[in-house]
Amino acid sequence: MTSEDSSPKHRALTDVIKQILLGIAFGLLLTLIPLSYISISAIELDLLHIILLAAPVLFCGILAAAFGNKFLSPLTKFLESIPPIG
């Protein structure tokens, strides 16, 4: 009898970095949606606002790194379902 390797499949570092960057890009899109309705000059950016804007970006990056394709595949399907403008 041979023992089977029951350890979880490890992702390569480059895959993790790509997933983090994709999560950050999606977080930036989420952050820019509300900002598109508000004039940038009307916002007084203080530390609290910067933290509130950076939180979804970092949160999406962390979720993408933790869950990988389980987190990113529904997001890519959603983005592919949006028809192009033009």
C-alpha cells in the first residue's frame, strides 16, 4: 500500500500575487463607483475618509489571497456579464 499525499494543494507565489492584485483592482472598482457620483473637489479628504476608501480595496485583496479562485471566479463572471458601453 502506498500512502497518498493528503496535504492541500499549495499555490505558487506568483498565483497568490496575481490574485491579490485582481482583488485590489476589484476593490478599486468598488471604491470608485460611489466617487463617480460625487465631485472630487467637494470631498474633504481627512484620515478617516482615506481609511474608509482604502478598506474595501485591502479587504478584497485579502479575500482574493485567502480564497483564490473561489472568490475571484464569481467576480469575473459578473464583470463579463456587463455589456460594453459604446
